[in-house]
Amino acid sequence: MLPAFTTPFNKEGWNKKRITLRGTMASARAAVLGEWEENTAWHWLSFLNEDPQWDSIEQKGVDLEIDAAFFYAVVDSIDFERIDSLRIVLADWREFVVEKKFALSPIGSEGYPTEWVGTVGLLELNQVGENYLLRVLSGLSAADQPTALEQLRNLAAQYQAFKLYFSHFAAMLLYYTPPGAFALFTEFKEKFLQGVMLQKDELWEWWAAILRFVGQAVIGRDGEVRDLAISWFSSQSFGQRLLGTRFNRLLFLALVYAAWFDFKILNGEFQERLCQHLIWRAISLGVPVETLLKEKLAEEPQANQYVYFSGLFAENLLKNDEVIFFSGSQTMTISAFLQAYLSQAKDKDLDPTSQQSYVKKVMTGHGWPAEARRYLERILDIYLHLRECDLIDYRGFLTEEGGRREPYDWKALMQRDLTAVEKDRVKEYFKLLQRPTRLKIELVLAFESVSWQKEPYLSRVLALNEIYDDVYDLPYSPLIYFDEPGRIWKLRKEIPKAW
């Protein structure tokens, strides 16, 4: 059984996972020279080890975009103690043979015992790797060979068990394509899109194929799978059946992400369904729900539409029928959780102290685990901000009216370089503000407050221009351009006539 929640990001914990993975790969390269076949657990681990999402998540940490959040949630579900156990047996083998001062037998030696060949074969190495291990065994003394062979048997057994376990995660992250995958994909997708779940519990390749399919649906933005996932979760029958085994938990996780990945472009009915049926489970599994809601609201072209949708989503949350459930504890729907709070807090419902006190009281009364607190507080926070129409500073109106502080002093930012994390946050601010003309005026004035055509200011101007250009198209962008005849950077101050 996998945990009920995706662990909140912790840099130390994230780095510990990465160190474990790197250590295992280093031990594998030392023990078998990194010589393994493709489509093996060694190969999948190397893909995981080299995945660029590790760096992007470490840099950003929180407020992940949905692709990074999905990777994080899958990796968080992996038992890294299993990976470390593999490292230990690899290291033990390597330490033993080095200590015994093995001498490699000549290349091309023949007549290795069948048991040696069979044991080494279970490790799924290529010819170079197999020959290397057999030569190591052959190069040990007759007294040491039985011990070394026993260690290899242990390594092979651990490897095979780990491969079976890890294949599900590797498939969902698209590192592994099961045998006959296309036929399995086709069969499953046809049934899946008909709302039928197939049962082939004895065939682990089938499980891996299904997880490859749903992982591909999330990463590849499969609209058919997204729409069906929303419909199934709305039916109140599908989601409850997908808990228990590791396979079911991973399938459940992927389908939750599949339902949410395109929230801002969904039709209104599907957006309402997600808010009414799939927000608690999404939050608990790490879906960046707040970010997706903010992006949707930020793209509303008129203030009255922004207010309408913000209020509508708040109303949907008040109707949310998801059950907050933990084994051995009392249950409660999200709707009842919110309604009870409003009834109790009355006119103090915006007070953080009231919110925290209520959550603590409900958790104690229902016997819920401590890790549920942050998610319950997030549900309250999302609802109240939606109701108050201040989940985002729509078009900067709250700032203009004095309800919020200006988040950035652009002139001050001319005096220092932005970090990678700060650049991501500035970009998110640009996306949510959706006021390119106002921003253009503010930024140009900030640029002109310094000798912007000289370093170090030019690099800072170019960085902000790149972020602005990523978010806003013509006729607003770019803010600066390079004048070829004059061989100099110039400001592009023109304001579009439509403004």
C-alpha cells in the first residue's frame, strides 16, 4: 500500500533520494562495468538518474508546473530503500572480489559451469558484462568461488524482484515499453474509452502496459483519456475501486493528473465537475490545483467574467462530495467540512487563527493523521480566496486599490541579478497579471533609470525582456531590440494603438 499523500517537497529529502539513486548507479557501473542490456531495470534506473526533472524540481521546489508535479509524485511513490538495497548487494559483491584480489581469466575462456552462466544471465547484462562477471568468478581461488557465487545468486534474486517492482514506475515515466505494448495499448485504450476496466491480474506486462498508457496520456496530454477520467471520477464509483495495490494506486494517481492537466481549456461543465468531485484527491497527490485555477482565472478577458468564475468555483467546492477517509477513522465530505467551518467561524472565517483552530479540532475529533493538516488548510484557503475573488490579483486591480502590495520594484531589480527561481516567479507573475501594456511602461521606465546599455545592467534587461517575450506576443513584445546598422541595443517604447 502506498501512502495516502504525496510528500510535500523537502530539499533535503529530495537530495537524499537522488544521492541514493546516484550511489546505486555508481555501484552498478563498478560491479558490472555499466554493461547491461536495454529495456532492463538497470537501463530504467539510468533513465531515472538522468531525467532533467530532478534539477528543475530542486531549483523550484514549490509551485511546480503539472509535468514536474507528476514526475515528483511518481518518484515520491518509489520505495528508495529498495534501490538502496540493490546498491548494498552490488557493493558487497564488488568489495568481496576486490578484497580477494581476483585475477581476470583470459578473454575467450570456455567451459564455465552452467550454474555460473545461469546466475549471471539473470542479471540481464550484455555480452561484455556477462563475460566480465564470469571472468571475475573464474579468476578467484577455488576456496572463494562458492562464496562469490552465493553473493551473485543473492544479487540476481534481488535484481529480479526489483525489476518486477520498478517496472510499473518505469512504464509510467515512459522509460519502459512492455513486450507487445502496442497491442496491449490498443486493447486497453479501446476498453478504457468505453468505460470498461479489464482484469488480467496474472500478467505483469499487462499492468506495466496500462501504466505506460496512462503515463503517456498525462505527459502527451491525451484529451480522450482526460475527458473519460473526469467522467469516471464524477460518477462516484470509479475512484473508490482504484486503491489498495501498488498498481491501482499508480493508476489512480495518473488518472487524477490526466483529469486536471488541461483545466484552463476545459469546458465549463468539466471544470465544475473537477471542483465538485476531484479536488481533495488532486491536492493530496500533489496536483498544483491552485496554479491551475489561477491560470484559468487570469485568462478571463473581463473583470465580471473573472468574478463569475471565481464565485462559481467556490460554490462548486461547497458542493464537493469527495469523502475525506482514512483507515480506522471517521469520514466527512469536503462539502460538510467547509459548511461546518463557515457555520462555526461566522464573520471571522477569514482569520487564519480560526482556520487553523478548526482544522485541528476536526482532525482530533475524526481521528485523522497529522499529515492531513496541510491539505485541509489548503482546501479552506482555496475556497475562501475563490469566494473573496482574490485568489489572484486580477489585472493588478487589488494592488491599484491598495489591497495588496506591489510585488516587484523593477528599478530595484536593476541593481542585482535574478536567480533561476526568481525568474520563474517573475514569469508566473507576468502570466497571471495579463496586463502587457502596464508592465511594458513600468519595465521601460526601470530600464531607463540606469545605464541599461552597459553591463551589468544589460544582462538584467535582457533577462527580463526574455521573460516578457515568453509570455506576451506582438504587438507588445519585445521590449528591446538590436539595431544592426548602429550596432546597439534600443528600447521599443511603442504602445499598441488598440490600448
